[in-house]
Amino acid sequence: MGSRWVGLIAALGVSIGSAAQAQTAQPVYVLSQDATGASSILVVTPAATTTQPYSVATFRSVAGTPDGISVVGSGTTAYVRDQTANTIAAISLIDPTAAPKIISGLSLPEGHSTPGSTDTLYIANGTANTLSLVPTRGPTVDTIAATISGFSAPRGVLALTDFEANGSFDTVYVANFSANTVSVVTGSGGVATGISTTIPVDVGPTNLAFGGGMLYVANSGANDISVIDPVGLAVTTTITGVNQPKAMFLSPEGTTLYAVAAGDNAVDVIPLAGPAADTIVATIPVGRGATDAKITTDGNEAYVLNTTDNSISVLSLVTNSVSQTITGVGTVQNLAIGAAPTTVVGAVLPGSRSVQQGNTATVFATIINTGEDVVSNCRIDLPIQQSSPLSVTATTTDPATNLLNGIPNAPIDLFPGAPQTFLLAFQASAVTTMTTQPLQFFCQGTAPATLITGVNTVDLAFGATATADVIVVSATVSNDGILHIPLSTAGVGAGAAFTVASANVGVAGALTVTADLGGATLPLSLLVCQTDPTTGQCLAPPSTSVPVTIAANATPTFSIFAFAQGSVAALPGANRIFLRFLDGQGVSHGDTSVAVETD
């Protein structure tokens, strides 16, 4: 791994070795009722003792009579179904005090799925026999954008995204319980638009799973599983002997299918290749009333919900046995598994763009896998549940040339220590200013990269007219993105400085160049001066701010001086110095930042 990427990781305060070692198991979210009938979301996490390997805590209460939960996207949002109220609530898993966003207008909502690579939630309406399409980002977030009809008591929903050179489209599979079929819904432009074909299966299809290039359909009325070739759009084989199949999941490599057999209170183990392919080779006994099950990202464990025993069986998929039984979870309704701790870090450059609304604002971004294993389906996007006029397209680039070399918004795999560069193209449907716009750098089954203002956020201004648009790049003496200020034995530091180069790619504008600490309280004083690009000398004595008029295509340079009156800890994610180019309304038309610490 090149030194420039090691420097970026160091500047973010991340150690490659420690990032992998610090991982813990994924949290499990359980929808539960207490003795009074009140509903809440419980979170089950590993405990520090051997006598109680798992701890159970209440994450938050949930109104109504919810009966289903799923975690989608990057693990920051849970969708909680309430069939009595005909709603689905989008609940933040970051802030338990945040008010849920309610998706209404549904009709006995059943299964719901989002492919995670696009921005649409697909919800089956069991009474209306329709499929609702709900955006998870953008100005119409959590409202029904379109409805597709033609289903028959739809139950399970599975959405996948395909990427081709001419764009992406979602394929959605819907199990029709009454018709004993699976509808295939296809479309274009990133979303599904209509039923393209219907595939006959066995009696009572409910749940769906995908892996190893094949689609699996649990037929609860026939005690079997249909295996569908999604290319040939037909059943290729039937796995028999599964007593009342419910939830299914596949091993990460797609070679083993696990099916919850509710009639046997067990999980059946079914290899998909070799001499025993598509037959049950082992049965793992679990609790009574087994219905739902989820597998961890690493494929080592799975969690099975037992609704009669009100417990959770923890399966070791290494030994195909129950390793623990979790109790004390109330009257359980449903479960979902959260995101694994992140192993990715991300950064953008430049930190600010200002364009006329209707034009595209672009920045470069880099995502790095600091873990020890390959992570898949990695992407960069706006936060899920953000309602704004913004949209973004992320396309991979060649890091040596910055030329585009990928398909827009296509997810990628990241190898350990491997960086991938992107071009991010932002557009806005209305005049808007977004200060410290957060971005999510994430991979399948993992939480997003830690958000660091000035590192993986961007200031965006889409104005009614053309404005100054200053590209700003900073450099420190140590070339690691950190300003090191020496401290004397008396505890008062000598000054240290970093330099800034800029280029106005917009129209001429009158701006004020100023330095600040981004809201942090640190024992630092800051001064700024414009410099001679040739000599680096200040053109005037440094001051707290410098008014400048920057012509189009002008490339002024600056120096920023920092003086310490006490120690500043090495916390690059929190302790930073920002340089901003502000207009008369305080809107940024260019900025950059460096980490700061005292030595």
C-alpha cells in the first residue's frame, strides 16, 4: 500500500491493525412486547462475561402494535411494520430519540425489501395485491412514489440490483401466496416499473432468498423449496422434506442453504453442490415456534427467533449446532441483524463546491478497507432517510489519472488495505446550500465510515446565479495532513503554519478568507495572510481574516499560523483547523482543513 494512502489513514486516526482487532459481533434487534402489551426494540449484543455471553437492553419503545422489523441500507435505519395501522415506520438506529418517519397509505403490508444499492424500498400490500415503491433518500423520502398492481396475496419480497454499462435497474421478486407463483418485476432508471413475467412454483410460497446465482422460494403449503434460475426464469429443481419452511439464508459463498423448518422446530442444512446437493444433510434443533432467522456478515453465526419459547437460538455455522439460547426478550415478534463494525474510512477533495443550480458539482473521493478481509458491495451515497433536493452519482476512477473507469453507482469489492477512488457528481433540484453535507462510505453488512467534518463531508452551494467556486488544497510540513505545534517546557507553544493553494474555477467574487476550529474549544489562536506564490511570504501582516477579490481562474495562495496556549490532543477526527472562503452571507465558496496537535 502506497505511502499516500497510509498517510490518509493516519490523518483519519485509524490504525489498520487495530481497526480489524477492534471488531465485535453484530447487534441483533428484536421486536418485542412486554407483559402490558407495550412494544419496543431490544438490542442483543455480546457481553464481556463467559457466564452471560449476550446482553439484552431496550433500544427504544415503538408505538402501535408492530409485528415486523428489518434493517436495511448501511445499518443506520430499521423499518418496523404495523399491519394493524397499515404503516411502516423508518426508525433511526443511530439516535434512539429521533422521531420515526411513518410510511402510510399501505394495505396489510407484508414483506419489504431494498437492494441496498439503490434508493427504493419495495413493500408488498397483502390486501390490495400491489407493490409500493418508496424512496429512502431525496425530497420525497418515505412517501409512496409509485404502485405496481397484478399480484395475488403477495408475501415475500426480494429486490436485487443489476448494473450494466447503460445504467442500473432493480429486479424485484414477489411471492404470490394465493396464486402459487413468483412475479418478476423489472424496470429501468434504478427502479422497478412493472411485472415482466410470472413463474409457477409449489403451494403457498412465502419467503425468498438469493445466492450462488439462484433464487430460492419457501413453499409453506407444500413443505418444499423451489429453486429458480433467474436467467431462464423457471424452476430447475425442488428441495423436498422441509417441514413448513419459513425463513431461509445462504452462506456467504452461496454454497449452503439453511431453511427454518417450523414444523420440526429446527433449521435444515442443505448443500447446493456436490453429491448431496439440494438434499437435507443435517438438522439443527432450535426452540419451539421457530420462524425468522438471520446470518451474520462473516457467516459464522445465525440467530433464530423462537416465538413460542420467546427465545433466540444462536447457531454456530461452523459446528452446525446451537451455541447459546438467549432468553429474557419478552414476547418476541420478529428480529433483524444490524451492521457489523466498519472497517472502511473515506475522504473527499475538495471540501467545497459552489455552482449555479442546474449545473453539476463534482468532488473526488477515496474509500479504503482497513480490515483483514475482503468487503463487498461498497459504495458512497447520501445518508439514508435524508430529505433534500440533492442527488449524487458515484463512479470509480483510475487513481493514477482520475479518469472514469466504472459504472455509475455500481457497488464494488474492496481488498484489505486497498483504496478505491471515485468521482462524486452532485445535482440539486432547487437552489440550496448544504453545509457539512455528510456522506456515507459503506459496504454490505457494515456500518458507515466514521463521519469526520472536513474529511468526508462537503460544503455545497447551488445558487440562482453563477458564483465564485474556489478549489482549495492544504499542505503541512510533515505531509501527513497534521499540523504539529511544538510545546515548550512552560506549556506555551511556538507557532506552526500550513500553506494553502487555491484556484477559482467559477466567476469573480469578493470573499473573506478566515480560519476557525470548526466549533471545537481548543487553546489555539489563528492568523491568516495571503502570500506571494513565488516566495511564500505574506503580502500583509497576518490577521484573523483577509478580504480578497478573486478573479476567474485566479490562483491565490495563503498561509495559516496557529499558536498554542496549551496542549492539543492527537484527535484528528475532532481537533482540526478549517480555512474558509466566505461570501457576505457566510456561505462557503471553498474550504479545506488539517488536523492539529501539540508535540
